[in-house]
Amino acid sequence: MADATTLSPAATRSWAGLCTATPDRDPLVGAVADGCHVATGWHGHGLMRAPAVGDHVASTVLGTASPLPEQFGTQAEPTRFDGDEAFAPLGDPTKNW
């Protein structure tokens, strides 16, 4: 029982990643510079949306019609923020400690 309640500093494997977020909880999808397109800010939900957004980004790059509704391009416009927005995407993780 002691082993089950004791933290061990010896780790044999680990993983880390970024969970990107935006103040309005909508992703950033589109061109940010000439020849540079982004698809980020999914709050950890990008994998399930990747096929549709991949088709949208490919259409944007190729100059063809997107398979997604027209409002998606406006809603996900990557330059819609000034860059000085402050927000807590996950709230205070230590609130109940």
C-alpha cells in the first residue's frame, strides 16, 4: 500500500505537449503571412476536427472553394486579435489545493 501512495521520481517514460487556446475559444485558421498558414488554438480538440480543417486549409492554399461553411473562415480568422489579450484558458488549476 505504501508504494501506491508514494510518488517516485524515477520515470521511465514521459510525454508533454502544448494545448493552444484563444480568448474566444475559436481556433486560428488561415494565412498569417504570405505563404504561411496556421491551424491552431483548438483547446485540445484539434484531432477530431483535423480532416475537415485540413480540407479547408488545402482549399485556401490552392485558391479553391472551401468545403466548410463560409462563416468558418471569418470566425477562425487568425489575425482577429491584437496580441495583448489576457485570459485564463484553464482557469486556476490550483484553486482547490
